[in-house]
Amino acid sequence: MFSPLDLTIALPVRNEERNLPGCLAAIGKDLASRIVIIDSGSTDRTQAIATEFGAEVVNFDWDGKFPKKRNWFLRNHSINTKWILFLDADEYLTDAFKTDLRETLAKGDKVGYWLSYTIYFLGKQLKGGYPLRKLALFKVGAGEYERIDEEQWSKLDMEVHEHPVLQGEIGVIKSKIDHQDFRGVSHYVIKHNEYASWEAGRFLKNSSIPNIAANWTWKQKLKYRLMRSILIGPAYFCGSFFLLGGFRDGARGWAFATLKMSYFTQVYCKIRESRVS
């Protein structure tokens, strides 16, 4: 048996009764000192599932302003562990990742770590396509998610594509976390329509603020440059399906790249629509 790590695992959720049981089971009872569910008014069994597992439940009611869910938790709740890991309910810790996590935190020579994720689509893991990475593990007090005063251009109460801005050296954990959403393609399409509205609103906001890109990653800089062009959708498709091996997944790879192409085309159209209205 291992002793729990000096780690808080925080799961921002809303109506996650389908994903949450497997997510909590994958974490297990002996990995982290504290598991916290940050819930935005779930109307299903989300809170009951969390309580039955033994996790803490914190209620979050967004007022439409900064901070959103993750930054709100960092700012308003006492986190008495050295490390914090933000995990979504559709992300499942693998045994390999948990082993690497213990070894990494034992060293503790970085302030944060980029994490990698497998992606499951239509019931199977994708072999190709753009890799999914997040800066989701860091020392408490090393920083917070970038501040975006969005003025309610979306109804999303949680940070979407904001990255933590940390003071210090950042490392990488190579073992992957499984990303599996069991809510289906309809949910995926609905959520990405909301994400597209957020992306368009952020782009329009950033256009009027000098030096806004100072803390962006190179991927963010490239993405926001491409948003000025209708070619952003086809560019994503070609990159995902051809350059990064999405073709290895056959029809699933084609469908996944097509959905992503549609998403970025939506973003472009929402930007154009805002400018002519």
C-alpha cells in the first residue's frame, strides 16, 4: 500500500453521472490526500456519486465574471497540499500514469507538468490526429489560469482553453491519461458550438488589447493567427488526418478530423458574423 500523495485532485463538473463513477474509480482511494468535486448545480446524481465515493463536494455558482470555476477554487478555498491536479470527469488515470505521477512528485523539481491524453472516439482509441496536452498539474501557489474578462460572450462557467500561467520551470509526464466521454456525439457537437462562441469572442476581445499574447504558447499564437482565414478548418483537417496520422484510424479518423474542421470553420464564421452585425 502507498501513502496518499501531497496532492489535491479537483474535478470541475456539472451533470456528470455517466462519466464520474469511472473517473473516481480510476483515481482510487490511496492516490491523493484530497479529492474535491467542484459542482455547478448538477441536477442528476453527480453529487450523490461523489459523496458515496468519499470525495468532498464544493458548490460553485458563476456570476458571469472572472474568476471562473478553476481560478475560483484556487482563490477561494484553502488548499493544504503541495500539488493540485485538475481533472475532468471524462479523464481516467491509468496505472502507468499514476506510477509516473508518484515518481515525478517525489522529485518535485518543477513547478508544473504538461500531461498527455489518449483520445477515444466512437468507442475506440484514436491512433493518430493532433495530440491532446494540458498543463493541469502544478504546485499550489505557483500561479493560476490566465485571466480573461470575457463579459459573458459565452455561458461557459469553466475555463475552456485557458492555460495556467506559472512562475518557474515546467516539466512533462509522458504516460497518458485516458480521455473517454460516454455522453455521445450529440453532446460533443453541442459543447463545441459553445466552445466556438467562446473562441470567437476571445479572438475579437484580443484584437483590441496590445501585448495580449505575451503568455501564450506557440500553439495558441498559431491558432489565433489562422482564425483570420477560412482556411483554418481545412488546415486543421489536413494536419490531423494526413500529417499526424489520422488516416490510420480509417473512417473514424476521417470523421473526427471532419468534426474538428467544422468546429474551426464555425469559429471563423462567428468572427465574421460579429464583424458585420
